[in-house]
Amino acid sequence: MSNRALAIAVLIAALAFAASPVIFPEFAGYRPDLFPIPQENPPVQPVGWAFSIWGVIYAWLILGAGYGFWRHAGDGDWRPMRLWLLASLGVGFFWIPVANRLPGLATVMILVMMATAVTAMIRAGRGHPWLEARPVALYAGWLTAASGVSIGVWLGGHGWLSPQVAAILCLIGIAGAALAIQSRRPLEWAYPAAVIWALLGVVAANAPRGNWVIVALAALAAIALSGRIWQAYARR
């Protein structure tokens, strides 16, 4: 596929991905009754307002893809990112209807979305960060956190771990993965910012319940990622 065709495809995929909540409405997280052990407000899940970040992600991805098609359709600096981003958005378009019925398959899909989005971020050029790498970085960061949340809910819902232990292990996994991935593009602050936003959502969800272990773990992970951002720009 030519670079120009990829640019068009990414723009169409970004528009379709943003339209997916309208095409496939009524998703508000995995339904508790989809699991053998119903999951009502699992501790690994952020508070509802944290999911508002999707509005920013959709808009920024469309803006970046539109700019890339308009001004850089044939630019070789953009090409390495495009195929990976197209794959992630293509899987993402079908994620909501799957998540409404098959959370196990949805967990696999979100891991694929995350892996391809992270690869797109790492391979993105550095010429136009606000419209090339950065919107993808925000998207990849949220998917990193969402993948951990999905795994945690799945583990608790099938009784393989208690919801509390699943939350602890998955928060450690999210923090470790985010720190490792962020080291590949240390100046792309949008990636850790999205993860931090999700972690703050976990803090907000668990503080009213007095679940201080989860609150402390999520807060420490957010502090570690914030420190990594400061360190990267201090070195610069």
C-alpha cells in the first residue's frame, strides 16, 4: 500500500473509530453478569469520569490523521507509524460490540490494540510531535492502562484471583509496562499522562471505599510516572 493510501486509510479509520460509540451504543464497562462471579465496581477499574479522556483521544487522533493526510500524505517520516496505527484503529472499531458480549475476546483485542498503538508511537517521526506522535501516545497510554484493567476484571470475574489481588497485580503490571514503554520515547509526555489519568481514576474510585492499599499503589505508580516525565525534560 502506498504512503498516500495509508494516510487516507488512517484518516478513515480514525473517523470510524470515533464513531464506534455511536454505531455501537450503550457500553459502560463490562456487564457484571458476563462473568461467573459478577464484578460490581472492581477495585482495578477507574471512576466513571476518567473515561471522558476518550473524547480528547478521538478528537486528537482525527486531527492528527487529517493533518497527516492534508500536508504529509507522501512524507516518509510518517509512513512507519501509519500501518501500526491503522491496525490498532481497525481492531478498535469492533471492540465495543465484542466487549458487550465476550469480555475475554475483548481483553485479547485491547491487548492487540495496545501493542500496535505502542509500536505506532515508538515508530512515529519527530518532525510534528503535536499532530504525529503525541495523539498516538495519548491513545497508547490509555490503552496500556485499559489493558491492565480488562485483565484485572477478567481474573476477578472468573475467580482465578480475588478482585483485590487482581487489582494489585494489574496495577503493578500497568506501572511496569508504562515505565518500560515510556523509556522508548521519554519526551512523549502524553503517553505517561494518559496512564497517570487512569491511575488517578483508580484512586478516586477506591478512596471513598477506604481501599487504601489500592489507593496507595495507584498513587505511587502515578508519582513514579510523573517523576519520569520530569527527569526526561530535566535531562533535555
